[in-house]
Amino acid sequence: MKQSSLSHLVQPFHVMELVKAADALQAEGKPVIHLSIGEPDFPMPEPVEQAFARAISAHKTRYTAALGLPELREAISQYYQTNFHVRVPAHQIVITSGASAALMYACLALINPGEEVLLADPGYPCNKTFVQMAGGTPAFVQTQEAENFQPAWTDLSSQWTPKTAGVLLASPNNPTGTQLSPRAMREIVDGVTARNGFVIVDEIYQSLCYDSPPQSVLQVTGAPNTQNPLVVINSFSKYFGMTGLRLGWMVVPDSLLPAIERFAQNLSICPNTPAQWAALACFTRETLAICEERRLIFKARRDFMVNALPKAGIELHSTPDSAFYIYAKSPYNSERYCKELLEQALVCAVPGKDFSEFRGEEMMRFSYANSMDRLETAIERIQFFNRS
Ligand SMILES: Cc1ncc(COP(=O)(O)O)c(C=O)c1O
């Protein structure tokens, strides 16, 4: 069958080959330790699980409004007020099928075919796909470890061309576990606004931070409007541990709402209904206490890994303070190293190729979304492998 050119343009994740090899080893009974996983290793918080079950029993399984349950939009608005002291009107909050759908809608609403979008490199591999789906061209902006792999406005402005439509960033970022400073955010939003562009900020790992309170670009700019051409994206996947429920949200300027609503109506009708009802339980004191407890567990693991990896022969050149990733220098070509580490030491970490156009072969990503005893064993294995 003849296929579309888009279907050839979309890249596979190179890491999937490695994960398949890891699965095959596990199927042979080999005790592989995964430092490759991009989701929390905890189940979803019990109050959310119970709320999900209640929603199903109460037959809350029909379509909702395309923009999401009004109650949930209101609860998120309240969450911004309580936790970030920023007023985001509920009508500017749109519930989506994960951050993934939010990224897709934002790109479809903002990019014209032939326009370029600046993407910080390294970054989340799917971002380039969202840009391409909208007919845009990703333009990668290399970031430096000395800057914690986050771009400054000068890095972005030096690559701005007449074709540039805007910028897509993540803070905290995947694969680096590092954040943009409020000052850098201010400068980026101001610089982009002066050039009539847009800024999409993906804050999916927002509350998983370990050295400072969680932050949002919205604290710097206020709610998006014509002066702040901003779309902010978030998700229930990571901090709230609900990856499989496929629920996220986006904060958009009023002017963009009708377009986003049309994309939502046409592309997904509405987000998962029982998941939306369950998500209302995320903002209770009980659930937030569970998520906080887990954040502290992630922090202890981060502390352990940041200390242990260099002793095991892995160099770190940045300070990860968020998400659950460490982006480190691979001892040699990262694809070969990760393959050999898996085959010989039964530790699955991922090469940088999926995340970076520039230094993917040099770099690799470790995820510490795994128990402390497994992390300890993984470090022992890495150390033994690097010394042998
Ligand atoms: C930076 C980033 N953005 C978006 C996503 C997609 O998340 P969701 O599960 O909310 O669709 C991920 C998933 O790993 C991610 O790392």
C-alpha cells in the first residue's frame, strides 16, 4: 500500500531496539535493571484509584465537553492559585489526553507549513514530530552543560530567522532533569514577544523538583494573553503518577481557545472521562501528601545517583535538580556502551541519540524511577563493568 510522506518522516525511538533486547534477556530469566523508564515506578495514588473506580461504578463514562470537565478546569485554576500564587482563569485551562495531545494541539494551532520552530537540544524526542505534523520544521538549538542544558534568549535569538514562528521548551526538561531560571524565562518570553512569535513551555515535570520549590513560567508572566503569547503544558502523568490514564492540560490565551476547541473536538472528542473525574482527587490534601512523600523518595534517589555515578566511572557535567533523569557523558559511543552495558552487566540505560541531534553519541540518560535497592545494585554492576 502506498504510504504518506509523513509516515516516513516520523522517526522511531532508537531506544526501542535496546528495550526489546532487555525484554528478551528478561524473558530468559536474566535480572535486568531498568534505568531507562520514563514513568514513576509507583502506582497511582490510592485516593485517585478509588475515585477512578467510583467514576466507573457511577457510569461516568460518556463524552465530556471537548475542553474538559468544568470542575477539573476549576480545580486546576485553584491549584495554580494555591501553589503558585498565580491567577489563571479556569476558562483558559483545557484538559487534554496527556501532555502529548496538548503539544499536538498547540503546534497545530500555532505553526504554518514551512515555518520553523526552535527546539532546545537535548530535548523530548516527540517534540520534533509534533512540529512536523503541523507542517513546520524543527530547528535545534544546542545547549551547554555549563548552562545546565537550558537555552538562554541569546542562544535562541541567534538562530531566529524570518521563517521562525516560535520556541518550544521544557522546564524541567527530559532527558536532563534541569530547569530554566525565572530570569531566563522572562528574557525568552520578552524576546519572543518582541519578534511576534510564540513560546510553548512544557512543565510536565513541574512538581518533581528537589532543590527549590516548584515553579511555573506563569509566575513570571501571569496568565497568557496578547502580551504573553504563551502556551503552558502540564500533565497528570508524572507527579501524580497517572501515565496510563492519559490526562494532561494546557493553559492558553483567550484568542487561541476557539482553535484549540476545534482541534480537540475533531481529534479526540474529549479526554478520558473517568480519568477526569479521578483527577479531581489529585488536589485533595491526602493525595498531595502521597505525591510529596514520593517526591522525597525521588530526591533521595537523585542524591544517591548523583553521588554514585561518578564513582562508578560516569561523568556528570550538569546538576540535575528535577524530573527523574540524569544526562551524563557515556564512557564511549553511547549506543555501543548502552548495548554492552545491557548485555554484560544487565543494566538498561539509554543512549542520547533520541534526545540530541548534536551530541547524542557522546551522552546517555539514566532514569532513577526505580527502587533504591535496584539503583544500588545497578551502580555496583556499572562500576564493575567500567573497571573490567
Ligand atoms: C518532556 C515530556 N513532555 C511530554 C511527555 C508526554 O507525556 P504525557 O504522558 O502527559 O502525554 C513526556 C513523556 O515522557 C515528556 O517527557
